[in-house]
Amino acid sequence: MAVYTHVPDDALEALLEDYDIGALVSYKGIAEGVENSNYYLETEQGAFILTLYEKRVDPADLPFFLALMDHLAARDIRCPTPIHGRDGAALRSLCGRPAAIISFLRGVSPRRVAFRHCGPLGDALARMHVAGDDFPMRRTNTMCVAGWRPLFEKCAPRAHEVQHGLAGMIEAELEVLEAGWPAGLPEGVIHGDLFPDNVFFLGDEVSGLIDFYFACTDFYAYDLAICINAWCFEPDGSFNVTKARHMLSGYRKVRPFSDDELTALPLLLRGGALRFLLTRLHDWLFHPEGAMVTPHNPLEYYRKLRFHQSVRRPGELGLD
Amino acid sequence: MAVYTHVPDDALEALLEDYDIGALVSYKGIAEGVENSNYYLETEQGAFILTLYEKRVDPADLPFFLALMDHLAARDIRCPTPIHGRDGAALRSLCGRPAAIISFLRGVSPRRVAFRHCGPLGDALARMHVAGDDFPMRRTNTMCVAGWRPLFEKCAPRAHEVQHGLAGMIEAELEVLEAGWPAGLPEGVIHGDLFPDNVFFLGDEVSGLIDFYFACTDFYAYDLAICINAWCFEPDGSFNVTKARHMLSGYRKVRPFSDDELTALPLLLRGGALRFLLTRLHDWLFHPEGAMVTPHNPLEYYRKLRFHQSVRRPGELGLD
């Protein structure tokens, strides 16, 4: 939770001269987001978010992310809309960083997920998948099965610092996933990181999906698996079947979920758990001294993975 | 620049039930303020700031600060107005901290102070002094001459870590200030910390004064001295006479500045410089490991104090 780059008022005022959104009225650094610096920005025309992309985002990916938000917003998905400057460009430069102004979305992220959140979340996820179906750009998912082993090899020598025997467990899991990872499931643009932090609600309705900076091309069902892992476990580690059922049923009302997708789900859930176990393990072991962001405990996803390793059929998760 | 206390949505929604400002629409932790946790808060009725008071603010002082903001706002000073709950109280409790909702002020703090800012700042400072003149509460300035020596004694054994000979220089300065500190100057409520961060501008007009959590009862001229120190030195350490003149002249258009106050100003400027040298030295030496806030470099105020030690008459500062 940090602002990495401090934007002086004169630099921001100069940036705004490239836009048609009026003069600067107020801005505040927001203590949210672990990847980028974000500012709440108010101009004579309303509220926006100013994002400066920091080193964890590859600038080469930014045109994909911004075009995707444009595409989805044009199809009535409640997501940030990039604001284009007078020259038509949404991606600009500020304080030496790539930067963009996007629309401000109202709503509140639930700290405690209730099952009433899960149906609307499934619905919103499916709508996003459908709306992205004709998005013409592709981006490889660097955080999927092919990307896990290099990350593992970097972490393996120190994995025991987090949990005794962790490297061996991950190695065995990797072999299972690499051998059995499905092929040919319906694919398209996925969000890839749709944790409760990235979803706004107003009452029981989803009012916004944010933070598309892990979006990529992959199986739709893998996106759902990431959501189930993020939304359907209780703080004590138990799996909440009711939440998972509501999420799948909300999803299915919008987009069909095939038998192949359902059959693959237990393995996709293992993969989704391993993905966050590995990235959190990496950040835990290698976060720089004095970093402003406290890394997530990787063991939360270790426990989720352990749970999924014992599941053979979707019916055991309440899903059919 | 940090949010120390994370407020979950359900706790905030419960708090808002005590107010008549509508339901929660959005909130974001703000990466500003080194003392407290602040949130940008939007309800159905508009924008507000939610402040949670952290350990550096004495809860016993909060009624003074909130009553002062009420008093000043009622006299058309552009400062945060505490929002009162249905029971009439502005001070409440959230996540185990004292908390208050105050009005949101538009405007932008100048990163680079220009002389065009200094006249309006002097004007706004004087208006605040005049408006506070009939404020009935008092609060001793713990950061004035009587409070410096205890702070110095805590820092002295380690002051050489910051600058060779620093303890000796401060000791000598303390003797001068303790012996010569003026008495009987006009006094009342001062802001005490009116740095550019705490002043909003819209164009060339002051649109808000914020952060009254060092406000106390002291000489008005000492408040002006703090402002001159904070606004009238250039980044290279040189003193900008034009800025100081504009500030005093803006001040004088609103409130007379007596000959006694002017004569005392060189010593008040030394005191104001020592006050921030000492508090910054303290925070530099004793800030906890892993603190989210980077302390200010105390040497900035060491250099300002050195400058003022060579000044005998206000005329040398361009002030008469």
C-alpha cells in the first residue's frame, strides 16, 4: 500500500493541459495497489484515477491493458475507462514513468466476503469474458503453467525458510500440473487477479472491476478458479461450498460453462493456488529491505493448494 | 505518508449510521499525513475526509482541535469542518482509534513555492488569527521554548550522528533563546505547522488550511515566523526576501503587526527554526525500524537556524 512516485502539482497541471478534462482541483496519493502509484484526481470535470506504472509492469504490455479497458468499457463492463488526450493517446509519461488517467469508479471492496457477494461476482466475471470475446489483442499468461517452474527454481533453495519440505511439495505438484494441464478449453481475455480488493460493490451489486494489469489470454475457467480460490475460503482455511455454488451459478447465467471446463476445474484450482503460492513465496523471500509493501503470507495459498490436492471431482466442491 | 489503520467496509458503514450524510459510496486510504490515518470518503451527500487519530495525537487534545475547526469554519475560514453525528458529537471511535469525519477541501498544495503564493498565505494566516481571537479554549504550546530543552536532552547524546558539533550548537542556541524569548506579544490560537503541505491553493487563492493538530495558544508572530521559515527559503538554502516581504505585507493587510512583533521576529525565526530542527532530529534518531514514514532531514532546519543566527534586525530580512 504505497505511493512510489510523488507527483508535484506543476507536473500534474502540465499533464492536464494535454487533456480536455478541465483544470486540476484536487489530488491525493492513494495508499492502495502494490504494483503502481495511484492518485485520486479531481478536475473541473469530475473524479479520475491517475496511475503511474512502476517497475513491475512491463511498459510493452500497457497498450494491451489500456486497449482492453477501452474495449470492455465500450461494452458496458463497469471497469476503468482510459481517458484519451487531445492527441488521442491514453498512455503518456509523468515524472519519468508511463502514466494514464482512467475514470474513477464508485463502490467499496468487501473486506469480509459474504455468499451474497459471490453470485454477482460470478455474473460480472462472465460478462467480462463475453465482452472480451472479440478483443483482438493477445497477451501470453506469464503466470500460468509454463511460467511456474522458473519461479520455483529461483525460490526452491530458500523455500524451507517458509515451511519445512515446501520445495519438495511444490516440485511434486508442478509435475502433476505440467503433465495434466488441460488443453483446448474455451479461452480469451481473463482478468487473472480478481481478488476482492479488485471488485467494488454498491449494495449487493458489482459496481466495478479494477486493476487489469495481470489480464492476459487464457482459459476462462482458469479465471473462475482464481476467483473461487480468492473468494470461497473462510479466514480459518475452510472451503465454503455455498459461496462456490453461488459464484458458478452466477457465472452460468451469463456464459455457459461446459462439461470439459467443469471436469478441469479441480486441476485449475490447484494451478491457481500454486500460482499465488509461488508468486507470494517469491515476494516473501526476495522483497527488498525496507520495502513499503508488506508481502502476503505465502502459506495461505499453501493451505489452499493442500485442500485442492485432496479433491478429485467438482462435486466434492459442491459444483456440478 | 501512510495509512496506519486499515478500516474495513463494514466498520465504516456502521460508523456512517451515526451520521446524516448518506450511505457509503467510496473510500480510499490517502498516502498523506505523518501523524494520522486519513481516508478520502465519499457518501451519497458528497466528499469528506475520515481521520483516525494515531498515537502521536493526545486524545485529550482532540476536543480543542475539533472545536477550533468548528469555530474557524463558522467564521468563514476555509478549513476542515467537523461533521457532527446525529447525537451532536464530532469525535467518535473507529477500529479502536478516536476518529472524526471532516469536510473535504478542494485545492492543491504547491510543491514549489512561488512568491505569488506568499501574499495570499500571509493574508490567510492573519484571517485565521483574527477569526480565532474569540476562541475560548486554550492549549499550551508544548513545542515552544519551554519544551525544547527536554527534547534536546533526549537527542544530545546522539546528535553527532547527524552533524559534528550539533549538540554544542543547539545548547548555545537554547541559552540565547531561553534568556531572550519575548513576553507580552499579542497571542491567541496559532496553527503552528503551516507548511506548504498544509495549504491548498486554487489558482493564486488559498482554498484551504488543513491539519490543525499542532494548533495551540501562542504569539501570532511566532506562527508567522514558522511560515517564513517554511515558505521563504529556496531549495538551495538561500533566503528569499521577496517572498518574506509578500508574506508580511499580505498579513498586515488583515491584521496589524506591531513594532514589538517586528522587533521580536528575528529571535522568533531562530526559535521556529530550532523547534523543527529539534523535532526532526528527534524523529531522525528515534524513528522505529521499518517505520512507514521517512523522517525529514534535520539539517535543512540546522541551515535555516545558522542563517538566522547572523540576522540582528528585521531589515536584514527585507522586513520593516
